Amino acid sequence: MKEIVVVSGKGGVGKSSITASLAVLLDETGVSITTVDSDVDAPNLSIVLGTDITDFTEIQASEKASIDTTKCKRCGRCVPVCKAEALINIEGGVPTVIPFLCEGCGACTVVCPTSAISINRITNGRIGVAKTPYGFPIVSGQLNMGESSSGHIVTAVKVKGRTIAEDSGSDLILVDGPPGIGCPVIASIAGANHVLIVTEPTPAARNSLDRILSVLDHFRIPASAVINRYDLNPIYANKIEDWIQAKWAIPIAQKIPFDKNILLSLSKKIPVVEYAPNCPASKALRLLSSQILKVI
């Protein structure tokens, strides 16, 4: 079983749209597939695939401090050691924990003379599982509003995805990764056989691309790139392509043109390769799926 993760150094470059279309195309070739949405801060792969997820399981992937008011002597020693400033000391009262600031580091428990503070696991997200209209399953993670530790949730989502893939005998796990280069991205690419990076012909996208390629190079994960909407600025797209080849020496798997059919397909919650199979973007995506088949 292979695992391919689709990432982007920045958001808004078409990562989820491309992932959804690739899933449909690869499934059509007979590849048994399981899709995973690991962008837990803003999951939307299920929307692009036209899938309503109703089966959710809550998960505890974060820890926060709590104070036993019967043990607290109101000394206030815990307040200055909290680097997250999650503790407020009201004179003469028990310090108050601000949950959305607390990172669960435990420094407050070390200095508390009466062991009134404890670090407890809390529910900070959920994992949903459903079957798409195309027959293959999707696993999606969601971080609760205002919560942290999204990297831990990503790991939990991928574990669930692998379990479902093994149970269903899937040949491929296709992961829609989060944008950026932080903990969620690192958790998302862990264990991947290949990473597909989606970018676009803009200076911001190039800077973000450089950062994510540095991360992949550090972990020595094979990668290839897709330049989406390349014809909006073909001169700069060529510059990015030359730069990728010169600095990182990774292949350009495909260049996808701007196509209004993608916008229309998103409004219908249908991947563009199903909505308009003969449009320019769909033709480019079919070529891209052929490249992915070579990888797996």
C-alpha cells in the first residue's frame, strides 16, 4: 500500500480540488483508494467530493491545566511561570485558567506547593468517516474551534485512515494535506511514499514553495510539483519551473491551466473531471493521474 500526500506551502492554490479529481481518476483506473483530509483546521475535501460526513468520533489530542479550588492556597506562584499567559491572578482569589491559551506544558504544576494544579486531556477535535458517491471512503479530521494541537489530530486522522485502508484492501492512501510548513504538515507527510506539491505562478507561492521543499528535503521524502493556473502568468510560471529544476531538481508533474469549469464544479460539489471531463483542466488532470500511477 502506497501513500501520497498533496501539500502546498500556502493556501488557495487549488490543492483540495486537485486531490479530489485525482481520487476520482485513480479510482476509475481500478486502483483501490482511501482518501484522507488532514487539513484539520479547514477540512473541505469532503465538500469537493460531494460527501456529507455524519459519522464522527470525538478525540482527545490536547492537554490543559485545571485548578482544584479546595487545594489552592492562592499564593499566585503559578501565574508568572506560564509563558502562554493562560493564568490570571485576581488578588485574593484562585488563579483562573484561560483554556484557549493554555498549552498544557505543566510548568504551573511544578511550582504549585499544594499540588492543586493538574494537567488533563481534553476533547479538542473529531474524526469523521464516510463513503463518497464514487465508492471509495474518506476520513476527515476537524479541530474544534479555538483549540490547539492540530498536529496531534492529523496523526490520529492518518492512523484512522491507514486502518480503514488496510481493512478495505486499498492500494493507495491519497491525503489532502494542510497548507504551510508547521506541525500539521510535518504530521501529514510522516510515512508518505511521495509528496505532490501544488503551487501557482505568484511570488508568494514561490516563497512558500521554497519553504515546503526545504521541509521535504530535510525528511528526504520524494516529491514532484504541479503548477496550477500556470497560464495566468506563463512567464513567471516558466521562471518557477526553471528555479525548481535548478535548486531542487524535482520533476514538474504537470502544469494545469486556469479553467472556469473548476469554479462551476466547486459550486456543484463535483470534481471538475466529472463535471466537465473534456475541459482543459480535466485533460491536464488526467495526464497528472497518469504520472501518479507511475509513482505507485
